[in-house]
Amino acid sequence: MFREESRSVPVEEGKVYDVTIQDIARQGDGIARIEGFVIFVPGTKVGDEVRIKVERVLPKFAFASVVE
């Protein structure tokens, strides 16, 4: 079921990363990318440089929150 998941996922749940928000999703969440991998970050806007904590990782994208 998860056989391919680890091959192209450059982030891990619970880890903290410094990112720049590059785009906005249709739902309004900021989008950051690490090695091309999409991370949705609610409450951010394009150009924000934020420290995020990855909350959930899926095969094609992840969700994270801003670390204050």
C-alpha cells in the first residue's frame, strides 16, 4: 500500500523546516516547496519566510503549520 511513498518524499512528519511561501492554493493555504515537493501551510501568503512543522505527509504533498 505505501510501497512507493518514501522514494520521493523529502520531508518527515514532526520535523521543522525553514521555507518561503511561493504560491497560494485555491483553498487559500500558502504553498511551500522542498525539492519540488508541495507543502500546504495555512495562514501564510506569498513571500512569507516561515519556519514550519510538518504535521501530515501524503505521497504527493504534505500539510504543515507555522512555528511561532
